[in-house]
Amino acid sequence: MNLPQIGLGCMSLSHAYGVPPSRDEGLAFLRAALDDGVQLLDTATLYGGGRNEELVGAAIAGRRDEVFLASKCGMASVDGVKVIDGRPDTLRAQVDASLSRLGVDYIDLYYLHRWDKKVPIGDSVGALAEMVAAGKIGAIGLSEVSVARLREAQSVTPIAAVQNEYSLWSRNAELGMLDATREDGVTLVAFSPVARGFLADAIKDPGKLAPNDIRRSMPRFQPEHWGANATLLVSWRELAAEAGCTPAQLALVWLLSRGEHVLPIPGTTSVAHLRENMAAATSLSTARC
């Protein structure tokens, strides 16, 4: 895949981190991102119960050729409940629904968002391979999988990308996936690359996060752990200053240094933060990290 060094995760425009921006605000943000040269947009069936795909679709209308478009299936909101369903018929229906919401006739990269343990992963990716043959998707990805599941899927069809959480704060990818993807020529797409705002030095008090912000349920952001974690930020700020970049840029530059196949997709709803993140690609040659 011919991809940029950094993409844009669109989830926070509709999902998970408290109250999202309005549709008009989200649309203006995405159009500004495209104007700034952002090339990869990552969305999913799950995000906002389909609203995120609709928002992305509206933003890229008339500009489809400027965008490498990634979305996901296999996990959806059903009557307000997150449901993992990897049955082939479900995935076929979700591909078509994604195409409709996005207003496009093909999606460049389509992930199995989660492996449904009740369905052999080969059956799920086999259905997606049918969608590749039909011209509805360009390539198949997997999200939140192990090396074993990657290998099992690869025995059925080529896998172009694996999207797992990866940052200085979450390094499970280094237990095998980083090397496996490098060896196989698979792109490792790193979500939450600035540790859900922590490594961007953007969270001063987790207690002030919105009641429905998913970080409230994560141990690292809870009172019994936050104090110890927050003390680490003092040295982190100093390292960023020494390197001549912001804390968020340092986190992204570190990920880019892990390998040419690693592609971070930081999410934000702020144009200023977007520009800060995207500038990390040009900081790689100058930052001392």
C-alpha cells in the first residue's frame, strides 16, 4: 500500500471521548484536514452507530481521489449495545452499508474490527476476500489480533494491515506483532499512538473527563494510579523540549522510528492539534529520539 507516514483516526469525531463535536463542526474539521493534505482517514461501522462513516462520506464528497479510505466491520452498535459478529453474511451486509454511508463504490482498506471467537477467522476474512474480488474493497486488514490469528488469516487471503494499540505506554505490539508485520510486509497501524492524550500532555485531571468518556473506565486514568503516572510527565516534557518538539510529536516520532511499516493514526477534533501531529513526520529527521 502506498500510504502516508501518519493518518487521521476519526473515531473521536463521533464516539468514545465524551461529547463529540456537532456534525457541522466535524465536517469543517475534516475538510480542513483534507485541505492540509491529510491523505488517510480511518473510520468504522461501530463509531457513532454509523454516523462517523456518514460524516467522513460527506467530507470526502467530490474529493474521493485525495483520500486513502479505511473502515471496519465485524463490530457494530445494535440497539445501543456493542456487538461483535464475524459471520460472513453479517460482514457482507456491513460492507454494503459502509459503502452506502460513505457514499463511495469502494473502500481502500477494510478491517475485521474484532475477531468473533464463535466464527473461524478464516471464514470472516474469506467473506472479505469475496468483497475484494467484487471490487468493493481494495485490501483486507485485521484489528486487535494476535500473531497467531494473523497467521491463520494469512493462510486464507493476503492481509495488508494490522491495526493494534501501540504507543510508549502500550507496547504489547513488541511481543511479536511488530516483527511479524515487518517480516511479512504488513503495515502495522498504531491506534491511540499518544496514549489517549496522556503522552500529548493533554490530560490534567481525569476526574474532569466527561461522564461517558471511555478513559474513565481505564485503570491508568483512575485516581489510585493517576498520581504515579502523572509524575512521569515531568521527564517526558523535558525530553520533548530537549528534542525540539512537543510531547505529542515526540510520541509519534518514536513510533515512526520503530519501522517504516509502522503508521500512527492519532485522533483529534482540533485543527491545531491535527497540524501538530502531522508535523511529526517532518520532525523525524531532526528530533533526537
